[in-house]
Amino acid sequence: MIKGTNASPGIALGKALILEHKELKIESKNISNILQEEQKFKDAIERSRKELTEIKNIALKELGEEKAKIFEAHLMVLEDPELVDRTLEKIKNEKVNSEYALYEIRNSFIDIFQSIDDEYMRERAGDIKDVTDRIIRNILGEESIDLSNLQNEVVLVCHDLTPSDTATMAKDKVLA
């Protein structure tokens, strides 16, 4: 039996859709073609940019300008030279695969943000994880769960919804 906390008051009956964000399993691999690995990283950044721009546009239309600002911040993470340049340097200097390089850089950023006393800044660690997980999935060619094309009405069961999940879900198909 699954137990949880409801996100809103009331009762809904329907088939459960269990949404699990798999924890990414990242292994360090030695690479021989640095340029190819750097390009794989850059391509994943570009795919992520397209996805986030689309999500931002959906959020703008359906949720309003204020709620869409989170995706402006997510797009800015993709441009952050500390994240991008340090990842490219790690690929080049350590001759490691791009997903591992990004994963390591990301973890150092998250550790820094989570150690800050300010709650708002600690919450930014989640944004960094959301964006970098998207990039890593794009590097690995893994599909993310698409809640925008739900065919049937469902009760959504999950540990946590990312801002991307919330903005793109087919709200008319999610009963609860």
C-alpha cells in the first residue's frame, strides 16, 4: 500500500500513475576523443535549452509570467560559465566522460548551495539538480517522462514534482 501526503484538499478516484525520477547512475569513464566528448556535452546543453524554452513558453501561457520566471533561471544555469566551463575543463584535463564531469561539478555546486543559511539559496540547489539532470539525460539519450501527453485521467503519485513536471503536465488529465 502506498501512503503519502495530498497536494490539495479533497478526494479523487482514478488509476494511479506513479512518477519516479530515477536517480541517475553516473560512472567515470576514460575517454580518448576529448573533442567528441566536449561536443556531446555542448549538444546536450543545446537540447536542454530547446526543451526549457518550450517549457517556459508553456508555463508563460498556462501559469503566467511570475511562474514562468523559474524557467528563465533554469535557462540561465545553462549559460553559467562556472558550470559549463568547469565541466569542459574537467573533460579535457581529466579525460573523463561528459556526464561524469558534469555530475561532479554539479555536486560541488549543490553542496555549496545546501550549506548556505539562506533558505531561498538552499532551494536553488534543487534548480541546479533539475537542470543538470536534464543535461545528463540528454547526454545519455534517456527520455524524460512526458506528462503533457497523458491519454487517460490519472491520480499522480510521486515523491516530488519538478517545476518542469508541474508546468507541462496535462492538468485536465491529472485528477489529483
